[in-house]
Amino acid sequence: MAVVLTVLVLFVAGFLAAIILLVIGAINFDFSNSEIPPGVNQPAKLRIIHIILICTAVVGKILENLGICTQLSFVRYMQGRKSLRADPKLFIEDLWFEKVPVRIYQPKAPSASQRRGVMFFHGGGWVFGSLETHEELCRFIARESESVVVSVGYRLAPEHKYPAAYEDCLNATQHFLQHLQHYGVDPARVTVCGDSAGGNLAAAVSQTLAGSSDLPRLRAQILIYPGLQALDFNLPSYQQNRGVPLLFRERAAFYMLQYLNGNATKLEEVLEGSHISADIKLKYQKWVTADNIPEEFKVRGYKPRVLLDCTSEVFETVKRFCEPSLCPLLAEDTIIQQLPESFILTCEYDVLRDDGLLYKKRLEDNGVRVTWYHLEDGFHGILNSFNSDWFSFPAGK
């Protein structure tokens, strides 16, 4: 019996030691491949958050190797592991809009007039994120603006490839616009809003609805550090912030490919710019180019790169990158001109910064009113911790 116990203790100790070594290795890898710019407020706090995310991914991989669960499902579980509680100021209800799960937040206080409506699409690279991960944010928006907020639980990649997420957000928005009276919402004051991948979805939905004559016109679109193109991952912000948490340049391309194809094959070609043919690059060069980025955003180590041509085999794999419902920055001027008033938030230390800057220029060039807010010390994902006691940042608040 003593021998068995000894063997068992040694096994457990060895297993724990292996986990610790893997975690330490992942953290060391993170330190050598990431960079916290000096302009970030409270850099140590950002580093700790990133290490926690790395450790979660490592544990998930170990559990996957043991056959307990997939790494993806474990990370999703850890991110969405929050207990729902009643809100004294809100009615909160889970419903389905056209087979799409949604969570509705309605202020309890009576209103003398119809309320604003907000369709909210969460971020997470189309792979992560849920109704739970953005629960606090949606509650905050509903309470502070006294709006009816509809958070959309769209299908995630890689299980559900493009255009699944886009279609879910579009169908849910159309359903809401058709039933505004039921929720006491003013048809003239409905907004679409999203962060990161959710900003991409909000922009795509807004473009699709821009020419619709049988639905109320959207009042505005709110795009919080959105990802809007996949033609050029060598724009200034992608170079400058390639290793800045919480979104590395490589991961930005990885998530886009997961959404498009359900896998990340051709990742290297996408990163080096050899995934788009020369004629396509020429067609969209007027919109996706560092020439349209203000000079003050290029002083931090940007080097122009010549994008390589691609083979037909690679282009066939990613040619849907040219569809505006996947990359809204590529929509034609006739669509852009019909868009509602827009708010765009960008962060200096974010690989997606220039996507927002390029879209801002496109909107303004086409006569669309834009309010732009730039967080000088912001980084990607800063909004997610706005209400955290320990891990919030002044810029996020």
C-alpha cells in the first residue's frame, strides 16, 4: 500500500511539475515575443493580464492532450464563467431572434417617450466571446443611456465559418427593427455597436441595411477598435504593435482565417502579403494604403513594405477577403455614402488602429459625419476590464 501511495504521489508531483514547466515556458516565450510600450498606463497590470491569458491557454492545451476537453472550449468556459445576478435598474431576458440567441436589457424606470435601441455585437475574434463576456458592458450601456440593449450571441468560428456570424447579427438586427414597438423603441434612434470583431460585424450590418427601404434607417454605428480589412497586415499599426498584448499581429490574421475558412492555413502568406493578386491590390489600393494614414502615426518605427504577388492556389483559399460583409473597408462608395453617422474608437497600441483610421477617412471623404476618439495610451481589448476592481485602466473607464 505504501508503495502504491508513493508511486501515486510521485505521479501527481510529476504531473504538476510538468504543468508548471509548461506554464513557465509559455510565460518566458511571451516575454521574449511581446512588448509593452512605454506609453501604456500601468504596464505591469497589462503584463499580468496577458500572463493569465497565456496560462489559461496552456492549461487548456494540457486538458486537450489528456482528452478531457478541447483547448478552445476550456478558454471559452473560463472567459464566460460569470454568475448572472438581478439588476435593480434593468429587466434582463434571454430570447431568440430568428434562431439567434439574444439577451435584452430594458430599463425598469418608466419613460415618457420611446427609448433608444442598441444592437450590440461582442468582440473575441469571431472565435471567442459570448453574451456572458460582455454582460457588464451591456448592462452599463443600458443603465447609463437608458436604452434598450440587445446583445447578440452569434455563432462562433471555427465551428461556424463566415458568413455565419454576419448572418446572425444581420438577422437579429432585422428582427429587432421589425418589432421595435414591442420594446418601446423609437424607430429613428436605433444604433449598431460592437468592439473588435463585433465592430467588424456592426460595420457590415450597417452597410447591408444602408440601402434598405422597408426597415427603419439606423441612427448611428459605433465601432470600437474594429477590424475592417484583411488585405494588408503590414500597415503602420500592424508593424508598430505586432507584439503588444492583448492582440498580436499574427493572432489578428489567425482569427480572420479561422472565421473565413475554419482553419489558419496560408497564415504566413497572409502575414507577408502574398495572398492577394496584383490586380486586386491595385483595385483597392486607394482605400487600403499607408498613404491614407496621417504622418503622426508613422513615426514609431514604420517601414514601407512591398507586398508580394500570390499564386492562384493561395488566392482561391482567401478570395472572399474581398467581400465587404467580411472586410467592410472594401465597400463601394455608393454604399459608404448611405451610412449613418458614425463613432470610431481607436487605440494607439493596437494592431487594428489603422483599420479604424482608414475607415474614418473613407467615411469622411464620402460625406458621412464621424466622431473619432483616440486613446493615446490604449491597447486592444482595454474596454473589457472597464469595471474590474483590480484590472481596470483609466483609458478603459
